[in-house]
Amino acid sequence: RRVLFRSIIITTNNLDILDNALIRPGRMDKIFKFGYADKYQAKHMFLNFYENIHVNGQESITELSNIFSEKITEGKYSCAEIQGYFINHKYDPKYVVDNFI
């Protein structure tokens, strides 16, 4: 049986140290770089993560997402770091907003 299409996903934190033979055209057709989260991404991650959580207090999830996104220093946190913080406090978005460093 002939294979017409195959996808292989490779991840690295150091693209520069990979041998050029591994990343040459034809071998590695697409390269996607994931950088650090910006305020827009942080806000929408917050909204997606906490969309079904009821908040006690005066702020809505949308208001809390705006406050949270303003706390993000662009170029400092990866999306994975932010998601990990959400997971550790998955039922308390107010805590996340009040205590994010």
C-alpha cells in the first residue's frame, strides 16, 4: 500500500542547534514558531478557560479578562505557562486576577 501523505511533528526549543539536514526544504516543509503570549492572547485564553465559571462579586468574566490581560508583560510568559497557572486555579478566576505576578 502506498502512503500519499504523512505528517510528522517535531518540537524544539532551540531550532538553531538542529542539523541543517533535518530542517531543509522537502524534509521540513512548515516551521511554526510559538513565541510568548501577548495581552490579546492572554485575554482570550482567560475567556476560553473561565467561560463557564460563575464569579461571585461585581466583575464579570469579561471584566476580569481585561484586568488579567493588562497584568501580562509581553515577551515574558508563554501560553503554556499561563495555561498552567489557570489549571492550578481552575475554579477561581478572581484569584488568578488578584494574584498573577
